Amino acid sequence: MKFQEIKNNIFYCGLNDVDRPIFDELIPLENGTSYNSYLVKGSEKTAIIDTMYPPMSDEYLKNLDENGITKVDYIIANHGEQDHSGTLPKMIEKYPDAVIVTNATCKGNLMSMLFIPEEKIMVVKTDDELSLGDKTLKFILAPNVHWPDTMFTYIKEDNVLCTCDFLGAHYTFDDVFAVPSEKLERSAKKYYAEIMMPFRVMCKKYVQLIKDMNVDMILPSHGPVHKKPDYILDLYADWTSDTGKNLVLLPFVSMYGSNEAMIDYLVKELNKKGIDTLKHDIIRDNLGDLAMGLVDGTTIVMGTSMVVAGPHPASVNIAYIASVLKPKAKFASFVGSYGWGGKLFDILGEILGKLRLEVIEPIQVKGRPTEEDFKKLDILVDTIVEKHKLSGLL
Ligand code: FEO
């Protein structure tokens, strides 16, 4: 495969992984992913920025051969996670004179995860520069966007920024340049939700930093290259904002229909009062949709059935995932139905408690919801409306 030139001797040398079904064994992929790697040919030295996911290393190395890359002086490791660094051991075998360039935190990761010899690694910090002759690489450490070892590499003369995982998408392509579409936006948002949202505050900071840099292109480690950086930066500015949208998320498990009846009632009444809703069947619906909802939702109402004497394990799992992804939601409540007894909400409340949400009085019913229970649901709706009004959303 001939490498596509992105700009003035900067080439795309990554690969698509079209059939990968799931990433991080967490959220299903709809469009596969790409592992991006960039070849930068300076007048004196050649560098490669990030390498390849190990299962695809043979194809990656063969492509380097087919494109006549016989000498590499520097291999920049923007991040230690193995979808980008996992081919480093084979790279230093293939290019024995190459020096791996990374930050101090990533150095430790490369040594412990890949057994890279210390003497092969050059450590850089923010604003350090490396000359390739007519091109200069400048490094910007971006810790916790998303790992502590993350850094960006800026190619000064070309005004392009390699942003590692940041601003990426699980997406594949024939032409490396992004074409804005609903499909790309959905992939980028799902990717943000799963990978970046737990680090929202840091992401927000680096969105502004990159906006201020006024770069010509953004070259992420997954998904297409952005020739119009504002497209992805504006999406991130929205997703990372402190304010949620006028949206209630309603993930639920319903064994015999009682919970779904309550969830449906809440959806109907909230919609009537001008609040958007996302009803999510935890067992049947795509987790990615809920993850994207968590990017925007202000309120979460979980519905759960009872299994033995506690909440359904699938609802516990969703509460845990939400606590890990750290959404910007501010309010939570629970509805649930039980048959003979137990504690429905204690564990869920404890898990979601990590998010410091304001909890609105939960509603627990025995069997099917009665007229009395629907009156309680009306009070829940009114309370949510009030909270959204006070938050300036209605
Ligand atoms: Fe795509 Fe954090 O690795």
C-alpha cells in the first residue's frame, strides 16, 4: 500500500482495522477503527510518530518495506498504550539505529509493558524540540488526556499537530482526510464518551490550547485527519462544556414489564413538559448510545428489577460504567419493582454516589405500579422539571 502524503513529506502509514468488534472490551465498535502512524521525512532525519497495534504489526512493517523506508532515526511514542506502541520492539529490531523519543512517564510504561531497553529511549518534556533538518518536532505533554503519559507532537514548519488519542474516532477510511458527516460525528462522540469523558476537564483545557495554536491540521491516533480543525474542536468544546443539556437518561432493566411501564410513563410526562429523554433498555440496546447520552444528560433515572434481594446485576454494571465515565449529570433518581423484598437502590446509590449527584427521592413499588405509584412518578417528574428550570435548561 502506497503511503498517502498528508502535507510536505508527512505521510500516513497507519492501518484500518475494519472488523474489530469492540475496543477496550467495553463498548462495541460500529465502524472498526484505525491505528494511525505518521512518517515524517526531514531533509536530514526521518521520524515515525506512533506505531501499530501488535496483531497488525506484520502488515505495518511490510508496508514500510514496500514504501522504501530503510532508515528511521526517531520513533516518537506519544503514548504507551499498546495499540500505538506495541510494535516498538519489532521496530527497534528492524531499525537498530532508531531512538525512541518520549516523555518520562511514557518511558516507564514502555520499559515495563514492552521491555524496551532504557538506553534506546530519549526523554523529552514540553517545548523540547528535535530537528529533522528542514522540519522540527516540538513536544507538548498532555497528561491525563487520557493516560498520564500522553503527549502531542507538533511539526512546526508545517503547523500540524499529532494529538495522540485526543480528538480521534473509531473510524476507518480510504482517504485519510475527514469528511464531516453524521456517521463521523457519532463515532467521534462515542469515542469521546468512552475514552476521554473521564478526563473532561483536562480535555477542555487542551481544546482551548489547540484552538489558540491555530494549527492547519490535526492528526490523531485513531480516525481521520482533520484539515479543518474547527470541526472536531467545536464538537469537543460542546461535549466538554460544564453544562448538560435538557435531557434525562432512563436506563432500565424490566423483568416483567413493571419497570418499563414506569419508565414509559416518565418519558411521556417529561416530554410533555419539554424535556428530552433517552430510554435505554440495558439488556437490548447498544451501550454506545447510552455512553453518548451520558455526554449530554443532566439527569439520570435508573430503573431496576430485583434479583434475589438486590438490584439486577445489569443495572449495577451500568451504574458502575457511569461512575467510571464521569458524566456531567447533576441529578439522579431510581425507580424499581420487587416481588418479595430486599434492597433495590442501596448498591446503585453507593456506586453513583462517586459522581456526587443530587439524588431525588427514589420510587420502589411492589409488583405492578398502582395509581398511588403513578402519583409519586408525577412528583418525580415535577421535581426534575424544577431542577432543570433552576439549571437554566427550561
Ligand atoms: Fe489508542 Fe490510549 O490508545
